[in-house]
Amino acid sequence: MGKAPKVRHDLPAIARVLDERVEDLRGLARRALRNWDSEAIHHARVGTRRLKAALDVLRPLLPNEARGEFAKSLRKLRKALGPLRDLDVMLVHLEELRVPASCAAGAAWVTQRLLERRGELRRRSARRLSPRGAVGRLEAWVDLEHDVADAQAAAGPLLARVTPTQVRAFAARADGVVAAATPTAMHPAPDAPSASGTPPPAEDVHGLRVAGKLLRYTLELAEPLGFDVPGSVSKELKKLQDALGIWHDFVVLTNEMLALAIDAGLAATQPHLFGEILTLARLCWDKSEQSLNRFRKLWAERGAALVERVSAVFAESPSAPATEGNGAAHAGGQDGRDPPESDTSEVPSAEIA
């Protein structure tokens, strides 16, 4: 992860936390784009998402121009690193997969194509975004840092409104994914329990995964804004998200190997090799289903209680974070009035996926 970022003790808690994340992201971006370090690529990509989620929550309290400029720098870095991270993950899973001897040639063919694609992506990324350029763009944080500091007092009540809505959105999607796998999914019992308290929507696992990430990143803001989230909540959410993450990894690998085989016309030119890849794709799909079933089991057992615990945290007024300067002058938003309702309860499109 590189050297620890410098801690700005003069900043209110929320600005200090985000300042540390930006400083950390600078070092990670250098390593990611200079050495193609897979861990740096992963953590830098996650870092951009965490910062974006924080900006989304604080959006009603920040000036549009400064926030938009910094968000643009995060988006450019995330778009450069996203495909690289996806290929790193696919290659790791393919290497660790217990490939039947009868599919060895198919696995080798897919691996070689993924390595070629990663090499091309690295060359393209090097042309489009240099380490110096990526780090330089993050300087847009300087224009936003003081606005974030001033938002300290108003951000707590805003988070208390946003988070319960996000929890309900995540729970509704999770209920839909669980319900879709049950024999009574088409005709549920009238009194069937639901963690969200509402009838489950149609199954959308990708939307569920995105909503879960958004919720986890939002909850990371709780402590600097004076809320005490039990450690058990974070652990349970991580277990749920890990299961969805593995599901997603194998879904992406399944899609990619099939697309590669189809684009190469293997069904017509090398049918035996195409058959091996089909077998591998089925094996990966089975892995994804196992992880999804693990999520379903965890949610069915703990979902309702988890929603209650998270909601209870934000039912009480936040305590004052231990920090010098609490942004009291900004307590009512940028013009002294109550901050407007945030629209961050809506799960953003692929920005956080």
C-alpha cells in the first residue's frame, strides 16, 4: 500500500479522512500506472470508488464546479484501471481453477488471449494516462478540501437521512435475489418475511452488488461524522459483498471466455477446442452460482436483523467527532439553511460497479 499518508490534524474529521484517502490514492496511482502492480491497481480502483461515494453523499453541501472537477479526475483514473483489474482477476481465477485434463488446451487458449489483451490495454493506458498525469489531476482536491471541511456539522444529519434509504434499497434487491431462488418465488405467501419490509422486486444481482458497495462505502463515513457502527455490521456486510464479488468474478470470466471463442470462430474452425471452452464456461458458471447461493443463505439468515441494526445506528443523533474545528459555521449548508435532501439513495450506474 506504500507509505502512510500524512495526517492533517488541523482538519475536521470528515475532511481529514478524505484527505488521507486522496494522499494514499496518489501513491497507489503511481505504482499502478508505472509498474502495473496488480495490488496497486486494485486498491487504487477501490480508492476512487470510495472517494466518489463520499462526494455523492456530500453533494448537496459542496460547490458543483469543484466537486465535478475532482469527480472527473477520479472517473478518468477508474476507467483506466477498471479493465486492467478485470483482466488481472480473470487470469488469477483461471490459474487457480481446477481445470479437467480434458479441457487443458481450452484453458491455455483462453489464458493466452487474456494475456494478449492485458498487454494491449497496458500499452493503451500508458499512452492515454501517465503516472504524472494521473497524480496531477488529483490536485483538484485542493479546491474542494476546505468545502468538505466546512461541511462537517451538516454532513452528519445528511448521512442520517441517506443511509437508511440505501439500506432499504439494498435489502429490497437482496430480498428479490433470495425470492427468485425459492420454489414459491412466483407465488409468495402473503406473510412471507422480507428484510426490506416491502415486496421483493425482480432479481437483479448486478444491481444488488452495486447497491451493496455503495452502502459499505457510505457507512465508512459514519465514524468521522459521529456515528458508531458496530464492528459486526461491517463484518457481515463484507461477507455478503465477498460472496457477490466472487459471483461477479466468475460471471465476467464466463462471459469473456465465451466471447473470445465466438469472436475467433472456434465453433467452425476448431470445434473440439470450442467444446473444451464451453465446458470451462459451465464450470465457471457453476462457481458463480455457488457464491450466489452462499449470499442467499447468509441474507436469509441475517438480513432482517442486519437492516434493523444499521437503521438503529442512524435513528439517534450523531455525537461530536473528536477533532479540532467541527465546521459549525457550515451547519446549515452553504447558505446557512438546512441542507437539501440528497439524491444519493439512488444507486448510480456503473460508476461504482
